[in-house]
Amino acid sequence: MTAPDASALEVPQEPPKSAAPESLSDTGPYAATSRGIVWYKELKDKTVEVLLANFDARIIREVLHDDGVEERRVFEIEVALRERQYRIQVPASRFSSMTWPVELLGADAVVYAGYAIRDHLRVAIHKLSGDVPKHRVYQHTGWRSTSEHGWVYLHHGGGISAEGLVTDIAVKLDGTLVNVVLPAPPTGDTLKDAIRACLSLDAFLPDRLTMPVRAATTRAALGPTDFGLFFSGPSGTGKTEIVALAQQHYGVGFDARALPASWSSTENALEDLTFTAKDMVLVIDDFSPTGGGQQIQQLHAKAERIFRAVGNRTGRQRMRSDLTQVPPRPPRGLVLATGEDVPRGHSLNARMLHLPVHPDDMDWDALTLCQADAAAGAYAAAMAGFLRWLAPQYETVQATLRTDVAVLRTQISGGHRRSPTMAADLGIGLRYWTRYVVEMGVLTDAEGHAYWERGWQAICAAVTRRDEHQVVHEPASQFISLLRTAFVTGRAYVTNMQGGAPEQAPEGWGWKPAGSRIGEYVGQGRLIGWLDGDALYVEPQAAFAVVRQLGVDIDTPIAISLVTLKQRLQEKGHLVQTDHETDRETYTVRKTVSGVRRNVLYLDAPTFLTGPQERTSPNQSNPTNPTAQDTGNDPVGKVGSNQEGESPTHDTDGDGTAPESIS
């Protein structure tokens, strides 16, 4: 809004003494005059007219901005100042201070001096405004329950309910989320054509990429999840194009060059987007660590903050200026991210499904056709139809969702403890999509069942590959791998129990030939341990120092302490033996070497010659894999039903703690 032109301010004259007009009964002792708002002040024997401000103001509407967690009240005010009309918005929290006239109207607006003038002006505006209509504006996407329409899915263009497009609901989104606009849900052949266009996604990608994307796109609309998807690959593989098609289910205005967010955005901006984008997929594009070490570290820290919030479904705690807590703003959608590199950290990677995209995965001609369908609005139309179909059963979906995930989770064994729930969550999304497609008559029951089985196998295979990737980045396995690298690169060495070179493969233990004399070797780098047959005794502090520095040098640092590392080595079965004290586990053994008693880690020596591998204990399960259970001819299996039986315990963090609840 443009401030009024600056001009000489009116100098208030001595207010005339007059009686208050009889018509002031509804507005109290206040009135609007040609000179501004006045107060008829009652004295002992007379009434004095006091000029409060040189403008007239009315609150014409009270707007409640609702983000699903907090409600922020704003007054819309019409102001008449020097024959000009203005419409301004003033937060209710700032209205009483009466500093806003000068801030929003400029120097022409005058609030006159005097005891309690500001208080009287505030009351006068309230009185003169009469009954103020109230209006609610939603400031997020996703589902809300309303008295008029039941469950409504909000988007920037209004809402979608069981009745279809809802236009009498106000939704105000900012920034890139203004592109979250859905059309009126189509019907008949138009809807079927839109769904068929969505199913053509299978034409340009292998199932290991297509099915997780399809499942994630509809799973997001069912409610929050505790994981995200991360697509990695070199530039030019089409990873951004893949996620853009998923994003276009929620708005035609998105495409590969216009996505909601990128990793160059600030952390606060990304946190706000993941909170506002409720019950939808949200693409964060282009994770590409470049520049100096500090810049790379900052980008990885940003990714960790976002995905950890996604995985824990928590927002940062903040305080207001009055020291009261601001309600947390957790992520409420499903994040799809892309990058040429993958955010590092074993715990962080457990919170996302990593999907590598290879140069030969893409059928570019088929992609072009899919992009044309998305740009024409087919994907958004199919999603609008899905949301209308989902609306009347949404409350039931929420009541049974956790049970449905738990039941489907039982079909998976092994892998990281988050993996079964991640696969089951995606499976639920795929099942509801399949049920929708069948009920709309696009696929027969048999075709729907085959589609579900194909997709479920692809999802489980993708999660299995994720778990294999996790093993490489798990701290204990990473330590073994880096220690082996330290030996072959001359950063560290071990001796036999007599202090000489190992008899077998000395080059693999950090030694190199000493000159031209056969059989003579010299150790390289730092001495970190000793060999005794198949036993490798490692001095913990020395080995950890070498490995930590090597990890930093090759940009794969170990992000845990030595104490935690020893615990992880024990848990993963890398320690052959440990000594037990009366009150704690040391994770070491006592060994005399060169006449000195030492606390050392007892590792399996052949591991370092054959490559790092996790020792399997008798209690370990098989890798993640769906069982051969038959879900029957119903393509949605048991989804939406209240099955009896005990739900399996969810420890999805893999750290022995109970997981967050699944909404």
C-alpha cells in the first residue's frame, strides 16, 4: 500500500465546546467528523470536543489466519485521510498500541497528544466499527474438518470435498506454494483419461523408481509420514524430471524448472515449507555440495536438520519475546529430494529411501509424453478425483491407518528397523491408489491385483537396496572399511606379536618392501595394533584417530564418538571377544604386548584381507524381503479394515527406542 503524500500537517485548534450529539448512543462519546475522530469529553458542567486523530477509521473485517497449529488474528481497516481512502491490515496484537497509523499511513496520519488519547482512539475505532464480520483464512494445504463440507482438502484455489470443488473457503499460500492449485474433480471418461495418463508413468522408468514415486504421491495425501525419498544421480540423468511429475499431481504450475524448494534455500525457509505443505509431496531439488569445506559441511548439516525433523516428526522449539513457547511446526508432508550427492550420516539415511537414478534408466521420448500430460493438467485432475473419492472415507482412513501399516509391516523381515515401516507406509499409498483406479473402472479387479503385486515387489526391492547402502554407511562397517584403507594407503600398520612384519600379506597390513632386499619390510604411518594368527588386536585411541582423519580427508567422516563406536562394533558382531567388568562392558580385552598390559579391541583379522563384512549372529534376520503371503483378489488387501491381532512393536530408529506414532 502506498503511503499518503507528505504535506503540512494540520495544527489542531482549540476544540470547540459543544454538547455531544444525541445520535452517539451506539458509539459512546465518539464520532467521526470531517476533521477526524473526536471524543466528547464530559466535564463537571460541560462537554468538550477532543480531537483524537485527523483521520476516520473502521474495522471492516476480522480475519483469522489459521495454519493448523496457531491462529493469528488480523484486522482489515478502512481509513479516510484527507479525501483519500486506504485499506490496511493490522495484526490484532499491534492494534492496541496505536503506533500503526504512522507506520502504515505515513506522516500525514496524526494521533494527537494528550493523556489517554491513544486508548480513547482505540476504543473509538472499535465503537464506530459496529459489528465486525469474521473471516477465516487457511494458511496450509491438506485436510481440515469443516462444519459446512465435512473433510476438505485445502489448496491455493480453495478446497476439494466429497461434493467436489469448494470455493467458499479461503486459502492463502505464499511463495512457490501458490502453485498448489487443483482443478474441479472430473468425472466419467475425463477422469478415466486422467488416471490412464498417470499410469503411463510406468513407460519411461523401471519399477524400482516408478512404484515408490507413485506410492509416495498418494501416501502423502493420507497423512504425515516419518521418512522422505531421495533421488541421487549425476547431472542429466533426469532425477529432477521424475520428482517434478510427482509434484505436478498437486499443481499444474510446477515443472522441472519451477519446483517448490531447493537446497540453496535457508533452513528456516525449508522448515516453513515442510510445515505448510501438509498432506502433499514437497520437492527439495539439487543437493549438490560444492565450494569449500565449510560450505559443504553447512549443506550436509542443513539436510540433516530437515530429514531428522521429517524422521522424528518434530519441529524446533522456539520462544516468544514474552518467554512463552511457540507451538512447534513439524514437517507435515512427504519430502522428495534430489541431489548429485547423498546427505551423509547413517542415522540420517535411515530416515530416507535412497533411490539412485542411472543414466540408462530414462526413456526420454516417453518422458516427453508424460510431461505433456502433466502440463495439460491430467495429473492434477487425477489427484483431484482421488481426493474427492477419499474425502468421505478420510475419517475411517485415519482410524485404521496405523493398523493397516502394522499388518502390512508383518510381511517384511530383516533390514534396518525403520525399513519395514517405510515399505509398509509406501505400500498403503499404493493400495489406496490401486483401489481408486479399480473403483473408477480404469483397471479390472484382476488387473488391479496384478498391479498391486508388481508395485509391492518393487517397493520392497527398493527398500532392500536401501538397506544394503545403509550397511556401507553404518558406523561400525565404515570404521572397518576405513581402517582397511588406512593399511593399504600407508597411514597405519600393525606388527606381529614380536614387533615385526606380519608373515602373511604384509602389504595389506600397512608395510612396504624395504629397498631391494627380498623379505624385508618397513611399517608405514602410525602403529595401531598387533596380529596373532587370526586375531587382530587394535589400540582403540590410535586406530580411531587415524580413521577419523582419513574419513575427513575423503569427505566421509565418522560422526560418532569412540565410546559409541565401540558399542556399535559390539552390536554388529565385529568384536570377537570382550572382557566384562562388574559394572560395565569395556568392549575391549586385556592383552600383554611387548611386556605391557593393554586394553585392545579384538577383531577378526581375515575381515581386513577379504573386505569388510558384518558378522552374522544366529539371531539376525534375513534381508528385507516380502513374504509369499497372498493378499487375495482384492487389490487393496486388508487396507481400511479393523483386523484383529496384536500389532508388531515398532522400533523404527534401530536404537532401541519406541518410534513415533503413525497418524
